[in-house]
Amino acid sequence: MEILPVEGLPEVRPGDDLAALLLASAGEDLAPGDVLVVTHKVVSKAEGRLVDLREVRPSPLAKSFAARHGKDPRHVEVVLRESRRIVRMERGLIISETHHGFVCANAGVDASNVPGEETVCLLPLDPDASAARLARDVRERAGLELPVVISDSFGRPWRNGIANVAIGLCGMSPFADYRGQRDPHGRTLEASVLAVADELAAAAELVMGKTSAVPAAVVRNYPYHPGPGTAKDLLMEPEKDLFR
């Protein structure tokens, strides 16, 4: 398996044709069977999911939390607006559930890799739909049926450090299901369902990095299962969540 960085993309701006930019940088190198992994940041930029903090009026809760922890109350207010449930607000950290159902820090609101001192970037409104549009545009323009994974960096309970996960998906199953198969010792596997979309997102991050201006990667020779899967399939149902 190979993981190839897609280099040379310009700064993406609202309204840009992201598929055209990606194909201009990677089109000749794309091949049937590849998986295209794209960071949510360039997707959000192209979709105009940017907020000018100068236009934000923070609520009393945002002001109070920001004052206690040395935060920008406008940024805190945007996080609160992007949250449908607050999991924890403590020690200057906000862990929340987004309107998509993701549980993450700051509802995915981020100022890194965004031009301007007063701008923050939000998650795409519907990352699965964004992945489907990107896959369709690549198919129509390059004649390639490629799965698309949209990634973002999440923290993990009980583990230090962040790792990329899939927040949007089109064109492949997000899982590899080994249940019912036998291991080398003859034992039947009963609970082995791998979140391969998350694993591809994490693997792609190894060549994209956070400061290299490489917002996309091509994963080659991974034997994915084509199908109608979405990143929503990766979300734990509330009735099965032991930590909610």
C-alpha cells in the first residue's frame, strides 16, 4: 500500500472549485482503485464555512467561561453555537457534541491554517454530502470512481495526542467486518469490526502533516469494499454508548 501526498494546492477560498484544484494537482497521478483523503479544512473553506469573529456577539455564558480561562469569548460563542450538547466545560476545555453527532473538542471550530487573525473555520454542514459531491465531480471530470474520505483530527479519551478520523465518506464501506471468520488458531471472531475509514484518515495524515500545506492524500492499493457507506455509520448509537 502507498500513501501519496497531494502537493501544490493554492490557498482555498470560499466558492473555489475544490475538485478542479485537486485534479490539477493530482489528476495525472490518480488511478482506479485509489482512495482520496481530503482534510475538512479545505472542504469547509471552499464551502464558505468561515466565521469573522468581529461579527460575533458573545453570550453571558461565553463571556464568563472565557474570562475564567483566558479565552476569546467570541470563539467560545461560536463553539457553543456549533454544539447541540455540552459534554464538559472544564479547565478551559470544551468537549461537545456537534449537530452532526461528533463528540470532539470545541465542536470542531478551529483557527489553525486559516488566514486572518479574526477568522475561525467550522466543520462542513454535511460532510457526507460534501464527500459525495467531491466523488461525483472527480467521476464526471476524470472518469474515475474513487472513494472520498473527509478527515479531521480528534482527541481520544484515555489517550494522549490527536488522530485523524473520517467525518465524511462516500464510495466505500467504513468497516472491515471479520465477524464469523476464524483466526489462525481456529477461534471464531465475534466482535472484530475495524473502522477502516478512520484508519485510512489517520494513515493519510502521516504524509499531510499539520504545517506542510498538504491538505489531501491518495491511498493506493488498499483493498476497500465499495458500497454506500457514510461516516454517520461510524457514530455510536446512544443506546450502545456506555460513556454518555
